[in-house]
Amino acid sequence: MTVYLSQSFTGISIGAVLLLIALGLSLTFGQMGVINMAHGEFIMAGAYTVYMLQGPISDAGVSLLLALPVAFLVAGAMGALLEWLLIRRLYARPLDTLLVTWGVSLMLQQLARDVFGAPNVHTSSPDWLSGRLTLIGGEDPLTLAYSRLFILGLAVAAVAALTLTLRRTPLGRRMRAVVQHRDLAEASGIATGRVDRLTFFLGSGLAGLAGVALTLVGPIGPTMGTNIIIDAFLVIVVGGIGRLRGAVVAAFALGVLQAVMEYSTTVSVARVTVLIAIVAFLQWRPQGIHTLRTRSLA
Amino acid sequence: MPRIRGQRHRLFAAAVTALTVMSLAACGARTGEEPASGSQAAEVDTSGDTIKVGLLNSLSGTMAISEVTVRDALLLAIEEINADGGVLGRQIEPISEDGASDWPTFAEKSEKLIQQDGVAAVFGCWTSASRKAVLPVFEQNGSLLFYPVQYEGLEQSPNIFYTGATTNQQIIPALDYLREEEDVESLYLVGSDYVFPRTANRIITAYAEEHGIEIVGEDYAPLGSTEFATIATKVEDSGADAVFNTLNGDSNVSFFREYAATGLTAETMPVLSVSIAEEEVAGIGAEYLAGQLTAWNYYQTTEGAANESFVQAFQDRYGEDRPTSDPMEAAYTSVYLWAAMVEEAGSFEVEDVRAAADGITFDAPEGTVTVDGDTQHLFKTSRIGRIGADGAITEVWSSGEPIRPDPYLETYPWAEGLS
Amino acid sequence: MTSTLTRWRAPAGYALGALLLFAVAPALLSDFRLGQLARYLCFAIVAVGIALAWGRGGMLTLGQGLFFGLGGYAMAMHLKLTDAGAGQLPDFMLLYGDTSELPWWWEPFRSPAVALAAVLVLPMGLAALIGYAVFRRRVRGAYFAILSQALAAAFAILLVGQQATTGGTNGLTNFQGFFGFSLLDPVNRRTVYFLIAAVLLLLMIGVRQLFLSRYGELLVAVRDSEERVRFLGYDPALVKLVAYVLSAGTAGIAGALFVPAVGIISPALIGIVPSIQFVIGAAIGGRASVAGAVIGAVAVAWAQTTLSEEFPAAWTYFQAGLFIAVVAFLPGGLVSLRRLLARRGPRVAEVPA
Amino acid sequence: MTTPDEPLKGLRITDLRVSFDGFTAVDGVSLTVGPGDLRFLIGPNGAGKTTLVDAVTGLVPATGSVEFGGTELLGRPVHRIVRLGIGRTFQTATVFENLTVLQNLDIAAGAGRSPAALLRRRKGVPDAVARALETIGLTDRRGDLAGTLAHGRRQWLEIGMLLVQDVQLLLLDEPVAGMSHDERAETGGLLRRIAEDRTVVVIEHDMDFMRTFASSVTVLHAGRVLSEGSVADVQADPRVQEVYLGHSPGEPVAAPAGGSAGGED
């Protein structure tokens, strides 16, 4: 039983990463219905931001914290640019958006290769994030690595900030209005184009934050985005379109499932099981955990 | 309407007829027969002033990171030989092809090099999968491949020279070292999910059984996998004396970070890696690797005049910051060995070159290597290195003398039944 | 309405295609180049299925690698067993296997009939299963695309993880014979090329006929408004299922033919990236037209080999740029350029939403 | 499939309830539409008119009972309900824009076709399709893409698609919204002809149109039936006047111009 409990903790660490990489998507895919395959490359941009900042700023902690806002802006700007250049022309064609942004992701990867070189680059983690927190000591201790705890905290903070933005700010109200009824929103004087771009900015900015967090646990290289993009989409698909809560539940559920399966079987069996579980789950609830009902038919 | 339909039927009939005619015309050889039209062995093109060789490496895709360095080392060797007068009086003309990290592309490009370009030999391939993909091409065309990377053994094609280590020159010495020098009695095996780690771990398991080492866990992560929280926990829980790591590429970054996060260190549970060379250390971060072990035949720091001049030449050519690594050294060596074989044979023909191969030696950066004509592998010295906080790998143990290659582990009784 | 010109254009196009494939290419190309062309044609066969499922049916099949792999492995397993001989194990199993016995699920593939049937039955059966489950629950659009991708990825991971019985990342390679004919003989390899070309042409004609049938019209209707079709008394899930299963079948055939043509099948041909690559060719050429998809697939594969040799980095930008430009601004693909230039009203608009 | 010789069937709705996320859109509606009736369904925005039709056609889950000719409809999938002879249109005409008028009608006529018939090409024009083309007056334009038709003609095409389906019950959601005066008159005539041998339910906002063509009227309000009867009965009902406060009995509802707002259900 302790094994499962400790694996649940590992699952929470995995889930925190999943949540953070999927959070931006819950805006762009969840709210706007845009399948942005370049989301992974925005995450990559966030990670390279840390790398760039560690050049002039040698203190790993300072550069990491400073990277959070900078990466948010860098990735957000890239997202807004992408929206302005391509995506806004494709709102009526979601599947074509998927393909176009995949092309963009290929380009960004090659760009990273040309700018930063093909090999992975390395960033240092601050000392205060090494080691782990012991929750329960003794024979079978329950522990959580500080780096994961940081990611968990970042994810929770991002979810909270996002919820507040959506619920309490004029921008959030406009965003929700546009999601629920574009024509009506437009008719009531909301500049839907601007709202779309801002939403995309936010979603992509969150990808930048995720990139910063990923430097604590994984490799930083031109192909890092491709490895995580499908996982991120699966979280949103399971979580359900348009609901943050769904994404949160899905991320941790998938994380725990993966961790427990991995512990008791092998990694590949665990991956396949998780994927099959997702397909089966969609049989049961085709629209994910939480569904936002829109009143239009098609 | 009916006219269109009629037309279509006619077209259909034409296609079927064409197909039938073609298959009747194509009474090719049955399985096991010699092809009647017999262009079996591809001709080496010796018509020009130069002699062409193929360089087959992934210049794009996931493997490009590693394989480009090998290509660079190959080119360096060719330039040096050319500057020294070439082979049999001819300059070597390298033709570089991109395998694009895709095995069918490797097969296709090797066919192109052999058939279209008439190269005397091909140098390259990194992954076992790409080597397995090109092997039939080289065997069918009677051409030669020089393969420069340590691999899982259990192979001996007459058309391939293996200049990297086979298992008894890397894995078994590494196990000997762990057992004798580090007093390891239990091992945890972590690897990427592909042929080298799986085969290596079968050998390790057999070795462990023979020598009373307990294998307390064995895990494989899909290639490119970057989530190692669970595996790190399993490793920690196992309480093994050491970890034998056959992870590849990106996965190492995540693995070592998680490993460090669990609080494990090189002192408490050392990790011996067989796929981390100088090139990879920088990407993983030296602080995560400090004190950990590697097993290779060559390090940038290996002593000797041959290596000093190799490192010097390489950095002069490609930049001061470029490290040299074992596969690069093996690739560099392979060109010199081929040139020596050709000089010995006095011919570029594959059969002559093979016949001349046995006993060819070269004063390589790793020390003297000798070609074993029977297995077409090299006698190589095994070296265990420790990664320093600065990222440099220094030798802590060596086999002292070159080990005879034994790709099928026939001289190890405990390995019986492995192949 | 239709002039004599348009009436004869398609048959004439196919006749020209047949001429190119059966006469011109074999006469002009060396054995090596012809072998390359055979490989491209296998991708073109996949594109035929994509034109059907995606171009006409609106189902973005981002997981065709799964079906390509099933067909390919079915064929490869048979060839491996034949090479090994009766009662023997394939060479890779002797090297990497833990057992001296052939796994039970390999045994049926000794029979050529079973293997050939499996080439179609495995992908189509699996597609029917997935499709039924997914379409019935009205999972579509992006959900469907992501799910198919995830499934292709899962299959690749599964194959890699079972090295002892599937060859792992190495896949299955080194085939000596193809139904009794030696693959070492260039004459037989030409025959394989002709076989592939013939299969491609027949499939193109067949799928084109399907486009022109009532079912083809219905499929466009489902693509454009699934709900509306439901209100006409059809079950759109079934309509989509047929197209999806057929496209899986073509991918399976392509995979099976790929094996003797190229001499390898491996998980690297199955995962996410190859699956998207299959779609790229069709998108650039023209997703909703059989000829467009086929020409696009061949052209992209050809450009990939030739251009990537010369400029590996620039090629990535070029391919991605072309792909973005075509999908975003010319969704009908390059074949629709002709129509745009001719300003002739299409009979069936070819661009799905 | 039903044939025109069969006796006409009526629609009986009993205690129908539909709710989403705690909001009850249809709250215990019971109504009966007699065989051959041309029934108009009116009510303010949000009264539950479209939701009622959604429930009848299987688009949203509902409780209660909906019987057509004695057959229970609730719980059946959409396409099965359609096969019982029930067809509907939507507020925004949904035709297949990338197919021709003829192809649209041919698909609508073909739900019962065998797979073999589906795999063959269409030869000529099926009789039912030819008749429908004639009825909706689009014979000349049968080769044109439906996407090129003007709004009014799309509505007729959609009605034509119901005709070739040979449905016994037509549920039309604001068929004349956005039409010109002449087009409304033509559509009204079309509905009359159709109602001769079918049962028709029309959701409508246009009161002039309703007064001219309705045989009977049901008024919905806040998910419930407010009033039911002939046009005159309903107009005289004080409860109806109360709902449409500020309007004289002669002019109960102002027809919103240019069709419905999108939030309508």
C-alpha cells in the first residue's frame, strides 16, 4: 500500500509537469479550439530563455526566477505573432490549423538547431531546488523533490492566476463571451480579433512558463517540444474542452496512472495502457471530464 | 456516360494485361538460385584519378547530433591521408550522404553510394538499426562498410569491419571493474528500449548469474523518453550497489536529474554508463555526472602522442571547443585502417582488401589497434573513466593491453545460450 | 454541361500515368532509381487512402503509420519465416530471443494465404474497431486526429518494447525471397516495382470510382455537415467508417509492398512523424483529388531525397514553408492551382472545412 | 419506408422535459398535433421551441413521451427517428454547399439504398427527386452547387430534401426567416401543398405569416404550453397577451426582422 501511496506522489510530480505543459493549451485549444502543434516549440522557447539568461546572470536561482516573466513574454509574443500571421485566417478550419502549426513547429525546431546548435544545452538548477522534501519519514519515506515541488507550485499559481483572469477581469469576461458566442460578442462591441490575439498570447505565454519549469527536470534541445506535445493534448482531450478544472483533474489522473503502471510493469506497457485507457475513457465520456455546453447545434 | 465507362474498362484491361505481361517477362531467379542477369557484385569505380569512398551519417534528424561528429572525424582522416599522398597514389574523394536518422533511408543511400557512385568502401552508420538495415545491401552488392560505434555484438558480416568495441571490449570489462574494484554485488539495469541495451542487459544478466551479482531491477524507457521520476524511485528503492546505464541521448538528462533529486550520488550508488561520451556530458550537465563512471576504449584525455596530435588536428580543423569522443576516434581510425588494407592489398577490390585485412595495425589515438581477420573486429584496449566536475573524463582503470574481439562471446562459458 | 475535353481528361490522365509508370520510368531509370520510385509509390498508395478519408471524408488520419505498419509487419513476418525455412526461427529471434520456440502469433504467418489476408484484415479490422468506437461516440475533428496519432505512437512503442519477437527498433530486415522469387535478383526487384505501380493505378481508379459514386457524394455531405446527414436518416458513423476502413486497407497494402521494395519495416515507419509525413504529400498535392494526393506524395518524397542531400537545413524550411503556404492559402493543394487559373467552376468543391 | 397511401399520423407529446446543467428548457410540455395539421409553434425567445423540436428528433435527451403514430420516439438515435418518417430543418438552412442541388436531393432520397446501390454512380434523376425539384421550383438550377443558392432557395431546397425523404412529419424551424415578402408567400403556398398529405409543425416568429397559413397554433412560454387552439383562439387568449405585454390583441408579437438571434433555443 505504501508503494501505491509513494507512487501517487511520483504521479503528482509527473502530473504537475503535465498540467503546466497543458495549461496553455487549455486556453488555445480549450477556449479557442485552435490545435497549436507549435505549442511544444513555445515551451522550447521558454527553456532556451533560461539558457540565454544564464549567460549574463550566473546565479542559477536569480536567472530562473527572472526567466519566468521573460519566457512568458517571449513565448507569448511568438504566439501572438503566430495568431496574427496565420491562425486568425484559419479559425473556420481547425484541422488545417493543426497541419499549419505543425509546419511552424518544424521550422522553429530547425531555427533552434541553427541558432543554438543541435546538441542539448545545459542549464544549472539553483541549489535551493536540489534535494527533496520528506513528508513522512521512517522506513518507507514519502518524499517529493524540491524541483517538482517548485513545478507544482508554479502550476497551482498559474491555474489560480488563470482562473482569476477568466472570472474577474474584463479581458476574461470578453474571452468567455467570445468563446460562447462569437457573433453575439462581436455584435455587442467586443473586438473579437484582439481578444483572440490576447488569448493566444496568454496561452503561449503559459507554454513559456512550462519551458522554464522543464529545464529543472529534462533536456533542453531543439526536439524537446515534440516529445511532450501529444501528452499535453491528451490531457486536454481527457480533461474536456473549455474547463480548467478538467485539465487539472486529467493531468494528475494521467500522472498517477502512469506512475503506478510504470512501477508495477514497464515504461512501454505503462504508456500503451495509459493511451488505451484514454480511448476507453472517451468511449464513456466523449467530451472529456468537464463539458462546456454551447447552445449552438453544429 | 456509357462511353466513359467503356473507356474505363478498356483502361482497366490494359493495366491488367500490362501487369500480366510484366510478371511473365520477369522470370527472375527463384530463392536460393544465383540471379541469371548476375550483376551481383557492384563494381568499384577506379576509372578516375581519385578513388571514391562513401560517408553515410545522419546529418538531419534525431541522430544528427552524434553522427555529424563522426562525419567530421572521417573527413579529417581523409584530408590527412590525402595530404600525405593518398592511397595507392590516388586522392580519396569522399561522397557524403545523409541517412536522415531513418533506417530505410540508410539502406537507400548505401545502395546509391555503391551502385551509382561505385565507392570503394562506405564509412558510417551509428545505430544498430541502421547497420542492420544496410547490411543486406552491402552483402548483396559485395561492398564494404566500416562501422565505428561500440555495439551489442552477435554479428559478423563479411562485408563489415567493426572498428568500435564489441561487448567483450566494453561491457564485460566494465562488469569486471564494478565487481573487482567497486565490490558491487547488486546491479540495477536502466536502458533505452532498443537493441543495444536489451542485448547488453542479457549479457549482463548472464554474467551476473555466473559471478553471484544480483540483478535487482531492469527498466527500459522508450527512446526519447524524458520522464524518469518513477524509474528513479525504483532505482532508489532497490538499494542496488550500482546502476548499469545503457540509456541513449536525451533520456540521460532526465534520468540523471531525477537520480540526483532522489539524493543518490556517485558515492552511494555509482552509475556506469556506456553511451555517454565527451559530446554528451555538456548537454547533461557535468554537475549531475560528477564522479560517475563510463566505459569506452578512448577518452579525449587518453595519453599518448597519437591522441595529442589527433585532438590537436581535430580542434584546429573544427574549433577549440569541440571535444573528441570514442566513436569519433573509431571512425577516424577506420579510414586509416582501410587505407592500410588497400596499400597492403595493392588493390581497391573488396575481396583483395578483405584478404589483406588480417593483422593490419594502426597507431590510433586510443593506442595500437590490430584487425582480427576472422571476426573483422579490432583488438582494442578497454578503459573505465570517471567524469570530473569539469566534464572531462579521466581514465581510472584500463585492461592494459588490447583485448581480442569476441562478438559471439564464444570464449566465455557463462555466455553459452545467449546467441 | 461537360465538354468532350473534360469527359476524356481523367481517362487520358490515367493512361498517361500508366505510360509513365510502366514504360517511361523503367526505360529511363537505373535499377537503383527505379527502386527509389517504388518506395515513393508505396507512399503514394497511402496517399490514395488519405485522399479518401481526409480529402473526401474530412477525417484527418494522422495515424496511418499504424495501418502501414500492420500491413508491413504481416508481410515481413511471412517473408522472414519463409527465409528461415520450415521449423526454423527467423534470424533475429535467434540473436535476441529468449525462447527457442516461435511465438504462437507468428505461426499463422507461415502460410502465404494467411499473410496476404492479414495484410488487409489486420489494418481494416483494427480500423473498423477503432472507427466504430470513435465515430459512434461522435469523436471527430481534432479529437480524432490526436487519438489516431496517439494510437500510432502506442503501436510503435509496443513494437519497440517486444524486441525478442518483433525485432524492436531494428524492425525486420534482410529478406531473401518474395514468394519464392529471390529479392537479390534485379529482375525480380523490377517485378516488385511493376507490381507496386499496378496496385497503385488500380487503387487510384477504384477510389476515383468511389468518389464518383453515390457513396462519394454522401461522404462529402458527411464531411460538410455530419448532423444534417443524420437528419436525412443515414448513420454518419457508418459512412465514415467505410472510408476510414478502406483507407486503412490501402495503407496496409502500401506497407506490405514497401517490405519487398525497400527491404525493411521498422517502428520508425510507424510513429507520429512518419504518420504526419504521409499527410504532408497529400496536402501539398491536393487532398481531395486522387491524382493530386498521389502526385504530391511522390513529389514530396522525391524532393526529400534529392533536396535534403544537398541542403539538409534549408530543406526543412522549404518543406515546412511550402506545407504552411499550401495548407493555409491553397487548401485544395497544388492541383487546385490549375483550376484557379482556368477559373472553371468545379463540379464538386474539393475543400473541406 | 412509409408510402403516401398510408393513413396520416399524428404527433403526441406527453409531459416532455429537457434540462441542461440545471436549467430546464422544456418543462412538462404536452401537446397533440393531429394528422394532416399545419401547426405553428410560437413563443418568445427562450420559450423552448427549438429545444422541443430537438427533443422530438433525438438531438437532446429528454424525459416524458413523444409518440408519432403510436411509436415512441424518445431514446432512439437521430437517424432511426428520421427513418420513422420524421424530418426537420434548422434555423440556418443546412444544405450541402459543396454538392449540387441534384446531389443534395439525391442523398436525401437515398437513406434506404442498399450498399451496392450506394457504390454505383447515379444515372439520371430519380422520379421522387424530379417531382421535388418541380415542387420547390429548382429544376433549372439542379446542376448548381447548393452553396451558390440565395437564402430563400436554400430553405426550399431543404424542404425539398424533406419531401424526397417522404417524411410524414415535417418540423420546420423558422422557414421564412430572412425571406422577402414574395418568397414568404411562395413558401406559405408550398407548406399548404405539403400539408395536404403530411403533418407539419412550423416554428415561426412572423405573425403575418402565421395568421395567413396556420391551421392551429401552440404558444410556448418558459418551457410550458401557454395556449393552444386556432389562430383566433390564441390571439384572444389573455394569457398570451400578458406574455407579449405592450402589444394589442391584434398584434401579439413583433416579428423580429432578419431572422432569429442566435441565442434562441
